[in-house]
Amino acid sequence: MYKSPEPPADMRSIARWLFVCCALILLMVIIGGLTRLTGSGLSMVQWAPVMGWIPPMNTADWQEQFTLYQQSPEFIKMNWSMTLEGFKAIFWLEYIHRLIGRLTGLVFLLPFLYFLLRRRIDRPLAWQFALMFILGGLQGGMGWYMVKSGLVDNPHVSPYRLTAHLGIAVLLYAYMLWVALGLHFGQRTVHPPTPRNGFRRAATALTSLIFLTILSGGFVAGLDAGMAFNTFPLMNDVWIPEGILQMEPWYLNIFENLITVQWNHRLLATLVFVAVVSFWWAARRQPLARAMGRAPHLLLGMVFLQLTLGISTLLWMVPTPLASAHQTGAVVLLTIALFITHRLYHAAE
């Protein structure tokens, strides 16, 4: 068996930079979830892409921001008794979320320009980075488009826009991680013995299923569906609750019916659990490369933890720490599955 040489040092440096960007995106997703859970997302009613870097610096600045918030539907219809001190609490979390998003953009852009000017990035790789930049810009724009949906009449953001905001962030994270893994390990040729093609396809399908389940979780969050049917495994003593198809046309139930949205998320989560256990069992009989290490075992342990977090979040009626941990666990589970999929397609022993 032959091993290809290690990737060039420049490529490994670029990979490390992308891993840092991935960590920042993950942090942004976590804090974004916290803004949703604490009701902080509509506290900043202006986009201010330039001046938004600077938080309120004195009492007059704070009062100006609070006055703007007092004109929003959320204050008028829900938080009319909120004081300036209470406003500061929700403002800071949303400000930190936006700040990390801007910092992530800089951490990506400035090293990219440096590597590009030093001719360390070839044209194919430059196109991959261009796609990352486009996804990042789309993510920021979708974030403000989402917030705007809660600043008109209804003090709740659109579940569609929230799920799109989350989905683009996770897609950007996954794509950036995939490219970083390729640069870190190098595009090595696989030599026999290798896993069967069906096993590779199973890994791809599993990763896609986890991503789909994350998207369904976005609709759960957008509709506050986790606050209803706080029993498991039954939903108020039945497997299929009444009203699951009460909307017309029928497909609206998938996205707008609170009952159906929670039921779908439960179903997808169960499918992920069964799929991971089955994949782990099949992996025991596959000639896996050493580069994968104990990743299948880590995947199995993570899915048990994620299932426990999900059920606990539901039974305890969505406490913020558990709900945040559940969302984070979903991205961690996707990360492990993505790593396994990448190694199955690219790594040599």
C-alpha cells in the first residue's frame, strides 16, 4: 500500500484558517439560538452595517436605541412594561450575535486576500472561496430579512426566514469544513481494501438526513412548537395527534401547523437515531482507514447524547440551557458525520 505525500505546508495553513472560521460560524449559530430562546432577536431594529460595530456608549445612546425599540411591534404588543435596564439585557445578546457575524466576515476576508496576493491560492480553490464568500453574504442578508419580518405588525419572525437563516449558516459551515478537511489531509487516492460504495452512499445519506432534521428544528423554533405536546414518546397519549393535517392545502401543514412540525421533527430525529445505530453496526465490518480513528464510535455516542438532550428539552418545556445544548449538539453530530463521509471518499490508510 502506498501513501501520498503530506499536503504542502501552505495548504495546511489555509486549512487551519478555515477551521478557525468554522469555529466562529458554530459560535454564531449557538449565540443566534440563544437570541431566539431569550427573545433578544428583535431588540435591534436597525441594520446599520457600518455603525453597527459600535454599541451604545452613554446614557443618551442607550435612550436613543430604547426609543427606537419602543416603536416596534414587540414592545407595543409584548414588552410594554420593559425598562431601559431590561432592554439592555436583550440588546447585548443580539449585538454580540451581529458582532461575531461581522468578525467572522473579517477573519475570512483578510487572510483570503493575503493568501491570494501571495499566490498561495490557485484558481479552482479561489472559486471555492468565492462560493463561501457568497454564502456568507447571503447569510448576513437573510439575517436582516428575517428580523424585518418581526418589525412590521407581528412581533415574531417568519419561520421560513428563520429556517433559511439557520440553513444557510449550517450549509456554509459544512462546505467550509469539507474544503478544510481536503486541504488538511490532502486529496489522497484510496487503495484497497476500501469500504463498499454502498457504505459511502450511506454516509452521504446519513449526513443529508441530519441536515434535514436541523432544518425541521428551525421550523420548530420558529413556531415555538417545542412548547406544546411536552410528553414523549406519545404526543398527549397518542402517536398521531388530531389536527395534524388540518390546514389546506395539505402541504402547509409541513411548515405552518405547529402539531405537524413537531411530529415531523420527532420522526426525523428518530430516523437519525436508527440510521446512526445501523451505520455504526455496519462500520464494524468495513475496512476503514486509520484516518477515521474512532469517528463511528463518536458518532454513536453523540446521537445518544443528542436524543437525550432533545427529549429533555421537550419534557422540561424548552429551558434555555438545554435547548441551546440541543441545537449545538445537532451541529456537532453533523460535523462528525461530515468528517466520516469526507474520509470515506478521500482518505487513504
